[in-house]
Amino acid sequence: MDISLSSDFATAVPEMAVPWEAVPVAEPELLVLNEPLASSLGLDPAWLRAAGLPFLTGNAAPGVAQAYAGHQFGGYSPRLGDGRALLLGELKDEDGRLRDLHLKGSGRTPFARGGDGLAAVGPMLREYLVSEAMHALGIPTTRALAVVSTGHVVQREEPLAGAVLARVAASHLRVGSFQYARNTGDVDLLRRLADHAIARHHPGSTHLELFSHVVAAQASLVARWMLVGFIHGVMNTDNMTISGETIDYGPCAFMEAYDPTTKYSSIDHRGRYAYGNQPIIAEWNLARLAEALLPLFADDEEEAVALALAALRTFEGHFEEAWLGGMRAKLGLSDGDMKPLLKDLLALMHENHVDFTSFFHLLSKAARGDAEPARSLFLDLAGIDAWLARWRELAPDAALMERVNPVYVPRNHLVEEALAAGADGDLGPFDRLLKAVTSPFGERPGLEYFAAPAPQDFSATYRTYCGT
């Protein structure tokens, strides 16, 4: 099959693209292939399953390792980059949109910083599973094309089977990309990078308008994460895209019992990236993007700062609009001031340790007259009964609620179960969970197991890991 990959990023900013080759994979074995995504990119699934395996591991053609910087847990690192990843190039999808084809786990690059550049089967299956679930939920995200077993041994706490993930994205431009360009002191490089981002994502925009677009996209994205209980886990500036897509499914998780302080990441010791902190961190990251772009906003620094701050201040309004609009739909409400109702509900859910996904799903049953399933999640029955009475007075729309409140999300215990089996060569649990979470709305007979919350003893001790 003849595949034409462009090299727009490498051509626009060659200083940020290091030509590199993936580590050879002698006996690749396809673990999972996203056939609909492949077809939308003009790639023949049958070819990818056979002769195209070297293409999916990066052994058919060289790529480039992208340079970027980033604030990691608040500390600035001037040189991060693709330490175990390669951008193979760009290709057009069926709608004519340019998409990056990118690999993870393809071997050490000059940015590896002492790492081996490899990835294990489990974390790559996690990214495939969760990113496809997010896509099915309607949340902007990078997507997984394939996971291929490499036969390499990846040494972590124990020897693990190696794998490469092929990932598709609107682009891999990050806040950290602009931090890197600014840190070089080369304003021409910064301008070329910004112009490339504009051409890719917002044609015709000025540099300030580009920043405003990113602010709006990220505010909406984080709100949409929170509406389904998603916790990214590692919101470093190198993990925030210019496109507004979710990227990097390392220590990510879905909140179980509602609690704004919820965190699962093993490396987030102080809860910097806890569920309720995500909007604050997103705005902080965007302030770092503004700092990087300042020379492009105006020649006078004071004027540039004023313009940046005005654009940044729109974040709160964009976030609130997306959050409240989403919550209004989750509650099935069309008009009226629902802020007091929402505030009281979230307080009740927190106090009663109520499962986030289960409650909103079961609340749609209450909108159809059967309140007992949702009510039974609370110890404070008087409290929830009073709240339900107030809510019913607003005539909630059950059909609207069923369209936006998922029944099936990648619950943490199910993800771990599927990944453990997959790492041992049994992809059955992974496939069954994938089928559930990629059709997340509406109950389906026989899938009750995938809708049930985790056992309490699991949730109390659960931690997620980066998988590096």
C-alpha cells in the first residue's frame, strides 16, 4: 500500500524536529487495531494487519522526535521532548483534515534523558481503551490506531512485555512546544511555530486570536472531563495541546465517589492535579503559554501583557458556560437558575460518598418516576428526598439525561483487570470492556458488570501509574 505522509511540522520548525528511526521490531504482533479509524485515514485495515505491521512500529520509514519544554508539577524543565516517541508525519482523513501519526514506545531518542524509550503492553492498552472511551463520550481526544507487541522485554519493577502504540492527533503541538521555542530566544522560531499552529488549527487568525482560541478550547475540554468524572492525573504544560484534545493517558482515572479532592496518581503526592483542581491548573498552564507568546502579541511588553491578561481572563467564563451547560443537561433541565440546586446536590453527594457515574445515570430513572435506585445511594434519605422534590418541580427531561449521562465508563477496577489479563496474553477482558465503554449511553442487557462501582476496598487503595 502506498502511503503519503507529509512533514509539515518538520518543515515549519526543523530546529524542533530531530530525524530519528524507531528501534527495529523483528516479530511484531498486532494486539488491537482501530479499523474504523484506519479506514477514515485511508489506511487499509487488512494491509495493516499483515504487511503494514512495520508501518505501525515505525520500521517502514524514519520519523522525527519533537522538541518541547514543560512545567512538570510546577517545576520548569527546558528540554523534554519525545523521549520514547516519534512523529511519523501527517496524513489527511476522509474529511480532508490533517492528522498526525505518532508512535509511543518506539525506542530511545536524544530526548530520552536516561530512559530506555520503550513501553509496556499494559500502559499502551490503557491509552487505547481510555482514549476510545473518551471519543465515544464526545470529548476531544487523541485516538489510538493500534497497539503492537514488539517482543522486547521492558524492565520496570519487573520484566514486562513491550509494545508500541500508534496514535492519531489533530497535532502534537503543546504549551511546552511554545515554551521551548521561547526559551531559545529565537523570536523567528517562535513566530514560525505559532504560524504553523494557526495554519493547522485556526487559519487566518492573529497570534493573539490563536491564544484566545486555545483558552476557549481548554476551558471547554476540562469542563467536559469533569462532567464525566475524568481525572487526567498529570496536567503538565507538555501535556496540554494547542488543539484542545486530551493527550497522554498515563495516571488517568475516573472518579468513583464524588469528592473534589480525589486523586489516584501515584506521583501526585500533594494533589496538584486532583479532580477539583483541574480548572485552576488549566488556567495556570495557559498563563505559561501567554508568557511564551508575549513577543508576538505586541512590540511593547506592557501592551503585550495587557492583551494576554485580557484573553486569559476569559477562561473562567468559558469554563463556567461549559460546566453549567453540561450539568444542566445532566440534570435534564432547560431553564431557570440551577446553581443552588447543583451546589446542594454536590454537597449531598460528597457527604454521602455517592458514586458519580452511577448517580447521574440512575437519576434519569427518577425523571421517569422511579427514584428508588438513585435514592438508595444515599445514607441521608431525608436530604436526598428534599433535593429530589425541588428537582422534580423543574420538570426534568429524562430523554436529554439519557443522552448525556453514561452508563459505562472505564471504571478503574475494570481497567486494571483488563490490562492485567492483556499483559498475560488474554485480550478477552480488554475487548469486552472496550465494547462496553465505546457505546457508553443506554443500558444494555448482560453488561451490568461494567456499570457497577468498584468494591470499596479497591477504591480505598487504588493508585495509577505513569507507565513510563
